[in-house]
Amino acid sequence: MVGTKEFYELMEQFEKDVKKVMYGHKIERVSKEEKVPADVFYQDGYVNTLFMMYMYGYQSGKYIERAV
């Protein structure tokens, strides 16, 4: 999923949603030029962890939707 149009749309939605509940954190993506592990998407580690949980929830929802 990483790198797809769906993935970047999910990142955009996450950034809109997370701004509603987080104050004082910069929501900055890691640039494509930076050498980071494949599971690092945001510069702030806390924000990155939140995004990963958001992404797992999204993927679980898709799986459940297909199963029904």
C-alpha cells in the first residue's frame, strides 16, 4: 500500500484528523531524500506511531468490510 494513491490520500486524511486532537505538534512528513527505515513517515516519532495505528485501523476496516 505504501507509495500508492490510496496511501497518500490516507496520509492527507490522517493529517486533517490528527490536527483536531493534537496541539503543539508539527505534522511534518519525512522527505523522500532522507535515509530512514521503511516504516518512518513523519519526523516526529509520536506522530509517526499515531499514523501507523491509523493505517492499521484503516486496513483492518477494509478487511472486515470485505469479509462481510
